[in-house]
Amino acid sequence: MVSKKRIAAYILLGTTSVFIVFLIIDAFFFETIGVWWLGMHDMMVVFGDIFRFIFYYNLPTFFLWNLLFFAIFTGTYIVGYNATKKNRVGGSIASIFAALALVIQLELMILWGVLGMFAYPEWPMQWKLILGIVSFPLLFVFVFFLNLLGDVFSFWTDIIKERADYRRLRYRIESNDKIKVIHFDTKGTRLNTVWSAAIYLLIEDILRKEGDSDAISRFIRSAFTNLIFELATHFNIWHKFKNSLFRFVGLKIGRDVQISQYTRVDGLLPNLIIFEDHTAVGVACNLITHTFIDRGEYRAFLYGPITIGKYARVGANVTITPGITIGEGSVVAAGALVNKDVPPYTLVGGVPAKFIKEIDPDAYKPRIEKDQLLRKKDYKPPEK
């Protein structure tokens, strides 16, 4: 059964589409249609006057108020963001509310700018249609941030609903050399799953206390970094620019690193991924630095770094789990699942990945020596 919200959205979209069609018909064919269109023409004139009054004549007022609200919500976000250190729930509610308001402002600016262009009275309809076609890519930006708005709003409302449960949650941390597991006790709460806003906020707070300085507002940050990941993984080919995007969101990437297309990195804890010099990963790999565990009464959050050592190669469609180190000069065969450390100069493959054979370290010596000379700027190409 179709929901009432979806029906309302269809009605709004259909009404808007019909109005635009009528507006175009009236602009181009009014003089040739006939007398029967006069009533519709008069209505289009009234709507046109209202349209221009809102989206053209009041454009300066709109942008002045927009600047004022931008300053207010930016200040609210900064206050709430910093308040999360002492009051995770209250600070998150304030900062996410401000973030929602800022996204709404961005959507209004896009909408008002495009409609203001159409409302300009001195441009003929032909020019407006051409400019509308040219501005069509803005629709994708508008839809993306509209989706982001719904995502963040849903998270924000869940925080408000679960704010009392946050105070009742208990946890303990278990750790070894690289992996940390946060065990949650939800018996005194109304929560019945690990995938809840209260647990998410608690994870952020624990990460901050454990030394992850980027843990504040992790949800908001990951929502925006996912856009960068989509651009980098699907549209960027040249490795140097792609690497700069990945570094911007927290990955630690050395020199001459190749991250192939469609390779996905962990959006929640990208700062735990390390690519050392001269490493490469194939197409469509998955580098996962965290996982949620929800099994019976056992609920936990596990996380750990992934390190790919110098000169290592990872084949296509490989999945690497949290806390894994791929040793220097090692090779992981395509399609493998790596859930244990790979020793240096070793070939592994399979699900899960297992030892196949050793790799001769001497094969890497010429390249290593050349790299050392290049770093010192002492390398001279051999004469022919």
C-alpha cells in the first residue's frame, strides 16, 4: 500500500510539472491557441506576477536574511560541536540541528537562484529554457543534499528519542596489539540492537577518550566524506589527484601509491588506513577498519588499523578486515579475504587468504636502491 507521504509527494511533483508545462505553452503559443485559453492565460499572468514578486523582486532581501541565519546557525554549530566533549547528547542535538539548518539554507539558495533566473522579467522564455538546461546539473546537487538532509534528520530524531538510554548504557573495552573491541551492555535500556543512535554517540565519545581526536561528530563528518569517496572511487582515474582526495578525508598515503577505481575505504574510520610508499591495490577492493557485532545478547563495536607495507600489491576484489598488516613486498591474489596478517615477501590467496609461496626479496633490491638514490637526488640514468 502506498503511504500518504508518497502520495503527497506525487501530487506535489505532478502539480508542479503541469504548472511548468502550462507556463511554457502560454509563453510560446498563447497567440495561436484561441479564445478558450484566455482564462488559463489570465491565471498564468497572476501566477507569473506572484512568482516574480517572490523569486525576483525580493531576491536581495532573501540573501540578506540568508547571511544572517548562516551566521546564527554556524555559531550554533560551533557551540554544539565543542559542547559534545562534556555533553555528548546535548552537544550532538545542537550541532546536528545547526547542520540541518545549514543544509536547508544551501537547498534554498540553489532553489532561489534557479527560480530567480526564471523570474527575471526582461529575458525571453527561450533564454530561460536554455539557461535551465545548462543549470540541470544543479538538480543532482539539490537531490544529493536533499537525501543527506533526510539521512541526518533521521539520525537527529533518533538521538532525541534515545537520549535517556544513552545515560543507562554500560561498556567495557577489550584490546590486543591492534584490535579494540567495545562491548555494550544494553540490559538497562530500551535498546535491542547495536545499530542505534545512543550507541553510535557512545562510540564517538569512547573514540575521543581513546585518543581519536576526529571522533567528535563522526556521523556528520562521514556523511560528507562519503561524497568525496564516491567521486574518488568512481570518477577519478589519475592516482595523484585521487590520493590527495583520500588524504583530505584522513587516509595516510605515501609516495607512488595506486588505488584503483571502485576500491572502497572505510567511511567511518578512514584515518586508520595506511598506505606506505610504492603500494597498490586493484579494482573494487574493500578496506574495512570497523565492524558492528550484533549476535544474540552480544553487542560490540570492533575496530583496528589497516597497513599496507612498502611495495605490497593487492589484487582486484580483495577484502581486508580491521587490524590487518600486509607485509612489505607481499602480494595478495585477486578475490581473497584477508583476515590475518600477511608476512613480508609472501604470496597469499583464497577465502580466507592462505600462504601460497614465498617471494624472493632480492627481486626488490634494484627498485629499493633506485628509490634511495632518487630520494637523495643522486640517481643517474645508465648511458645507452
